[in-house]
Amino acid sequence: MSSSINQQILLKNRPKGEPKESDFVLVETTVPEPGKDEVLNRTIYLSLDPYMRGRMSDRESYAEPVALENVMVGGTVSQVIKSNHPQFSVGDFVLGYDGWQAYGVSKGETLRKLDPNQARISYALSVMGMPGMTAYCALLDIGQPQAGETVVVSAASGAVGSIAGQIAKIKGCRVVGIAGSDAKCDYVLKELGFDACINRKTQELSSALKDACPKGIDIYFDNTGGSILEAVLHNINLGARIPLVGMISQYNAENPPSGPNLMPLLNKRALIKGFLVGDYEHRRSEFINDVSQWLRGGKLKYKEDVIEGLENAPHAFIGLLEGKNFGKLIVKFAKDSTQ
Ligand code: NAP
Ligand code: FER
């Protein structure tokens, strides 16, 4: 060990809007001793990820915020320098979650041993780690890409987007990236092999998407939400799939965006899917059977709001849009001899 001083970055304030350096503080403490079944690691690499903005805030999320004056959380690749755990030896490289600090003590069970001969150890935080797995699972499981389909990926040159787009290429799709500079777009096109890339800062998104996606968009891998999602929605195809992976455009927002805020969908892994009843003709007989039974058994109640006379239809219809109907609005033309 070269030093017995640990350096840590603590969360000092909950940032308002964009985080500032004064929201963090660097402190020096003594390097901790590992307890039973624990390991002392020296950090080699710390991953910095967009989700950390959420951990700095105490608004509702899928995860607890970092407490003020505590070490910021984060994925780390480290080397074991002391071990009280039978499965880890001094010198082992490990993937852990020691956060923003030079040394961390971890329970052995929370660590994964890395083989530097298998892959560059930093890859455990990137392409072979959380971002890579995000790209792989969200694209393949939710996006379900089919050869020939058009896939749009935002934050396309980044940790997740670069992999999502390349996997979509491997699956035979036309892949269009969206990125924030010409240099990033060049990289996305020339190095990553996407078919097109739109600079979100200099191009008008809606028309650029139309040009880049002449057959419409089948999958939108959404890393950003906000105005990019909105522009994409104007160009989606029948049966499109949208893995809602990140909403980085609103992570610094003090208030939710205008219009629907989709962040709860992401947090709650909720499913949102367009519906047209005409697609469900194959369910008709099951529907009739179930509903007639429930009606007969008193399990379903139903209210009809019956208006007499065709001449009253316009007035009743206008009232429907104002909430004046109470129950299913129906116009009665003639006596119903069955009642
Ligand atoms: P990244 O793409 O390497 O870096 C973030 C990128 O987001 C920036 O480089 C920038 O790219 C773009 N960006 C920043 N502010 C933006 C804004 N206001 N509007 C539009 N784009 C903006 O980060 P990453 O790790 O791959 O993460 C990408 C997204 O995936 C994030 O939203 C993250 O939260 C999400 N994610 C989700 C999960 C999950 O389990 N749901 C897991 C991992 C990551 P450009 O300037 O090039 O557009
Ligand atoms: C992110 C990274 C990770 C993110 C969410 C996660 C919404 C979720 C991780 C998990 O708890 O599974 O950038 O943004």
C-alpha cells in the first residue's frame, strides 16, 4: 500500500439543477480495516454514470438517495490489498461498488473477480458491465429487432447507445443515431458503422428523422426522453417498440417537464402500449361469453344514458364531450318492444 490516507468525495448538498463542484467535498480519512469476510480494495477505475444525478436528489426514484455527507456511490474496478474472505486474495482484480473513494472495504459477496486475460478490466464498468448489459437487454428483450427494421438510438456515441446501435446492426437493422456534435456523429458513422447520425444541436430533428428513416421507425432506444422522444414519436411505425432506458434530458430539471412526465414509467418498469379494438376480433367470442356470464351473475353493472329522439342527438353528442352524459350515451328512436 503506497499510502494510509483514503481520499473520498462526499455529497455536500443536494444539487439544484445542474450539479456544481461545491455540491461535493473531497475529504481525507484513514484507510479502513476489513472485518470478517471483508476485503480492502484500492480503486483503479470508478465509473461515472448518469444515474448518479438521481442519487444526489431526494425525489422519488427506484433507488434511495445518497445521504448528505456520505461517499458518493459508484461502480469500481479495484485491486484487493487485504482480504479476510476465503475467495479473494491480495492482488485480485475485482468489480465492486465502493463509490467515489480511493480505498473501499466491501463484503466479499458483493464483489466479482475479474480476469485481466479475458478482457480489459475497465470493461467491467462499460461494454462488459452495466451499460453494455443495459444496451443488450433493453434492445433485444424490449426492442426485439428484426432484420430490415429501422432502429433509432439517442445518446448514440455514449456508453449504452454505442452498444445498442451496434447490436442492432449485428441483427441486420438500419440504425440511425442521434448525438450532440459533428465529431460524435462522425464516430458513430465511421467507427461504429451506423447508417446515419443526426446532430441534435444543429439539425431540425423531425425533418432529419424523416430523411434518415424513409421507412419510418420500428424501434426507438430512448436514452434521453424529452424533445428527442417527441420528435421520434411523429415518425414511428405500426407496432413500434420503445425501450424507455434513460431520460437524461430531465435529470437536472427542477420541475417535471410540461406534458406527461414519463419518468415514472421507467422507474416502475410500466408497460405503455397503443391499442386499437379492431386488432382484437379474434377475442370476440371469449369476450361475449365472459361478459354475458358476468352480467347474468350480477358481477358486472352497467348504466345507459338514453336520450329520446334523433333530433336530440347533436345536443347530446356535444354534451358527451362536456361530460354531461352519465353512463353509455344512446339515442332511442322508437319503442323497444323487448323491454
Ligand atoms: P452516455 O450516453 O455515455 O452519456 C450521456 C449522454 O447523454 C451525453 O453524452 C449526451 O450525448 C446525452 N445528453 C446529455 N444531456 C442531454 C440532454 N439534455 N438531451 C439529450 N441528450 C443529452 O451515458 P450512458 O451511461 O450511456 O447513459 C445513457 C442513458 O441510459 C442515460 O439516460 C442513463 O440514465 C440510461 N441508463 C439507464 C439504465 C437503466 O437500467 N434504465 C442503465 C444504464 C443507463 P449527446 O450530446 O451526444 O446527445
Ligand atoms: C441508469 C443506470 C442504472 C439508470 C437506471 C439504472 C434510469 C438502474 C439500475 C438498476 O437499479 O437496475 O442510468 O437510469
